[in-house]
Amino acid sequence: MSPCRATGASFHVLGALAVLLAFGAGSALAHEGDEDEPHHDHSYQGAYWAPEVALGFRYRLHAADADSPSPLVAIGGRVATLMSLIDVRAEAAWSGYSTLRPTGQRLAVSRWSIGPAIRLHPLFVSHLKTSFFDRLKAGLYLEVGISLEYAAASVPDAMSQNGQRWGFGWQLGAGLDLPLTSVDETWSLWVGATYRLRFAGLDTRRDELRNFDAHEALVSLSLRFHDINFARVPKPGELHDGSAPNAAP
């Protein structure tokens, strides 16, 4: 796969996801306007499913001075159970950059990373509260994941006989999610920020491409649907902001 084709494919996928987000939001609004539907308690408890898109950059840990900036585009889906005790994300990410070979020839590289990750929320109980500070605490997470890695070079012999390389990788990271809209409806819009280290087994035996381990920084936008009603619990009165337990007579 050439870098240009990979770039075109990534933007086609982004366009498809944008249509999905718009369709999902329209469906949610139409559902809210249906007066014949029975009323349900949609108070947010950290359980949802969501399509997600993210933009950022990837920078090799041992980058050469001649490396160009590497934009990073990712699309994925995410599912979380009650209080986000289980928060799983599947992602496909693309990045592209160029570097110089010892001969002075500029080399373009395209990379794909595809795989799942688990996000752990240390302050998960805060999902049952409603203040902004509690939302912030609940949105903090640590991330660990694995991936299938693919790289292609514009000059075939720079990587392998056919200019492509496959391998496996893994990542460690941390991040934060915050809501942009009310979470006490059937859906909500969220923004997130993630930093992670990705370790990729793509050794090409070429000095200019020897190491593919990288820093990654991303800003994400997701549309969360809260209709995972089997994963809910009654909220204790002590956890309602502005309320206190009933006093003994």
C-alpha cells in the first residue's frame, strides 16, 4: 500500500465515521421526541457504547533529525460497563512521515496500527456523582493495549523486498475524557485527550528505519449512547449532589 493510497483510505474512513456520528445523533434526537415511548431513567453511570474519531501526532522515540512531522488519524469504537469498570476500545490508526536515507534520498513511510485496548479508571466511583470535578475524576484512565502493526515505504528496498513490513506491538498510556453535553440523556458528546507510548516490532534492519517505537498524542471526539440499561444500579441518596441521608427521627 503506497503512502498516498493509505492517506486517501484514511480520509474515506473518516468521512464514513462522520456520517455515522451524524446519523446516530439524529436518531437519538428523534427518539427523544417520541412521546409514546415510556420514560426511562437515563442518568449517566459510566456505561455506554460509542463511535470515536481522534486526531494527533506520532513521533518516533529515536527519530532522525530529518524526520518530518507525523500526523496521526484514528477511528474506533468503545464499550464500557457500569461505572466503566470494564472500558474496552478497538482502534485503527494511520500515520505518515518522511525521513532521509544515507544517500540523501527522501523516504516516505506510511504506518497502520490496529488493535484493542483496555482503559482502567482508578476513580470509577465518581461516575455516580454529578459535579464537574467528579466527572473529571471519573474520566481519568490508564491504558494498556496490543496491536497489529503494518508499515510501507515509498522505496521498496528500504524496508523489505516488497517495501512492506508486518509485526505486533503494544502500548501504555493515560488520558482524560470530559462531556461536552448533558450526560443525563440517551446520548452525549465527549472530548478526550490521550498520551501513550507505542512499542512496535517492525525492525527493518535499515538504519533510517530501525526503530518504530513512538510517542503518540491524540485529541478525540466520541458520541456515547447510554442505552446499556442492563448495566445500571439504583443511585444511593448519599451520592446525589445537594442531598443528604434522611435524618433519624
